[in-house]
Amino acid sequence: MTLTNITTLPQLQAYTESFTGCPLKAHATRTVFAEGDPASGIVLIGEAPGANEDAVGKPFVGRSGKLLDKLLAEVHLSRHTQGRGGVYITNSVFWRPPANRTPTPDEILSCRPILLKHLELLRPKIIVMVGGTAVKAVLQTPAAMANVRGRWMDFPIPNLGPVATMAMFHPAYLLRNPPATPQAQADMHMLRHKAAELGLLPPTP
């Protein structure tokens, strides 16, 4: 089966698990595909699985994941919620890089067609790029996080059109740099406001 012929998320997950075009797979234990409600309308795209994610097979399950869940909970969002208030989480690459290093541009590019197909099937109303690698994977730009966060952009998804897209610091960065946390919280409130505006959450009080 080719990406063009895929019409469902289970088909795409099976395709990803059998994909051999990314060298990271040879060193990983598991394919880390996604978690959350695919119908939520809100998709968070992280960077790459780490050791915890590789062991469990789900994205954001270590310290970074706990912080991400906390930030989401502050604006009444959760990967464990179905429907309004839910989110869906995936990554830029689907296998853990050795020693948790940053994925190379070639590794990101090898996974990008799968990422774009993922978005096409999900048909989200909001995309959140979590971390600099996600920004590079989605936007294909070397722009620094400081130049893209704090504002909304339109990212065109195949067969869907432009989708409201924002960037936020990766939780791992926040764990190393706690003074940046208020900026991440501000980004979460920006996300909540947009979600309410698009009917994905009740109106902000």
C-alpha cells in the first residue's frame, strides 16, 4: 500500500510501522505513532520519541510528557479526553534517535510525507508545533522559535487548505529553563482562546 491509497488512521499506522525509509527505525524498539482523540480538532506535533516513549510506544510519557499534560490541563485540555477538550499528539519522527539526539534534516524529511498524510486524515482545525524540530518538520524553515512562537500562522494541509498553526517551547526546554514557563502558559491560553473561537471548547470566561 502506498501513502496515496491510505484513507484511514489504522492503515497509516500500519504503513508507518512497516516503513523502512527512515534510518532511525533500525535503532528503535518501537514505532511511536500517536495518542489522543483523532477527532478532537487539535493536533500537537512533538519532536522525536525519547527512551520512555521508545519503551512504552506512546508520545510524551516521560518528564516532558507530564509537564505537557500539566500545561494542557491548565487550559482544560487533555489527551485522555474524547470530543471537546481533547487533543491528539504525534511526533515529527516516529522512532527514537540514538542517545536522544536531535533528528537530522534527512531523518525529518524521510518522515514528513507520513506526517502530512497524518494531518490530511485528521483534518485538524488547530496545529501546535511543540519544539524547534517540529517547527522545522512542519514549516520547513530554519527560523528560531523566538521568531515563530506567540502568533498564529496558516499551514496548508493537502486536500484541506490552511489550518491555524502555532509554535510553543518543548517541555524539555522548559525543564532546563523554568523562567520560560510563563511564555508557554501564555501560548496555552492563546491555544484555548483559538479553540473556543473555532467551537472546539466552550467560550473562554
